[in-house]
Amino acid sequence: MRPVSYRNFIAAAPLSFEGGVIPSAVIKAYSYDPSAKELRIKFRSEGIYVYQDVPPDTFDALNAAFSKGEFFAAHIRNNYTFRRVSGAA
């Protein structure tokens, strides 16, 4: 499996969020696979979800957002198809 770049750290597996923590009350970690256009988000209390067909510009805007949780709520949560891939964090 190829390494995947995560916000603030590198992990060897696409769903491994070990190592880095972002300053958010809602989101513990996130990653983006540009070839699949998949945004993976590990929530502090709700597990891991994969959001599909997320354009790179949306991921860039998430990176730039002061509040990751507010950006997620306003621009991602109800706008992209998702699947849950893991239970509680």
C-alpha cells in the first residue's frame, strides 16, 4: 500500500490516523486521496467516515479553514455521499 499524506503527519495505511492531532473539538484527524477524491475524517466521538467525490478545492479549503468543524458542517456534511468505515474513535 502506498503512503498517504494526512493533515500534520504521514501514515502507511489509508485509514490509519495514528500520530497527529489537529486543533478541533469535532475532528480528530483527516486525510484526502486525490486520485479517488475521497476525504477520510476521524471524528473525536463518532468513528471514521469516508466522503466520496470531494473535489481537491474543497479539501484545500478545509485545510485553510480556521475551524475545521464549522467548515465540515457548512460545506461537507450534507453535500457529499459518505460511508462509515469504523466505530467510535
